[in-house]
Amino acid sequence: VQLQAFGGGLVQPGGSLRLSCKASGGAFVINAMRWYRQAPGNQREAVATIPSGDSPNYADSVKGRFTISRVGSTVALQMNSLKPEDTAVYYCNANLRIVDSRDSSEYWGQGTLVTVSS
């Protein structure tokens, strides 16, 4: 299973950006998909989670500005009202179970850089 992320870039404060990430490579059942971010010198933090069959949840720092959504095996993160402190490498993550296996595992995308600067 591979996760491939798209959509990073440079945006001015107050602007918007949309990230997407697709899981592919076999038959699997997705339990949840998440977006994490890691700014220089900081630990990786969870930004938004969308569990299968449940409501999304967000870090306090992005509530009301970011929206996570999922269609099939593609997860998106719509980021509005961006701030310089949102600058980070963003990673998508999937907790999924390969069909005919018992256990679930975590899979990660390659990371995409978001820079918020004037």
C-alpha cells in the first residue's frame, strides 16, 4: 500500500490551499485517515482525523479553518485563513487493514511542504 500526497506550496497569509492524498496498491479497509504536520524544530502533530463512519476531529489550532474530507481512498485537507505558523511539512496517514489479514497498520505518505509567507 502506498500513500501519495499532492498540493503543497507557497501561499500568502490569509490564503487557502488544498492538500490531497490517495492510498493505493491492493485491497484494504480503511479505519481512519489523518493529516499530520511537522514544523522545523517541532514534533510531528496530528492536525485532522477522519475515522470511517464517524465525525472528523481537529487540533485546536486549526479548528474552523481546516476541513478534512474523504472519498474512497482519497483524503483531502482544505486549509483556509492560513497563518505563518501553519508552515510545515504535511503528512497523510492511513490506518488500514489489508483484506484477508487480521491486523491493521499505519501507512504514511511522503510529506508535502506548505509555506505561508508574504
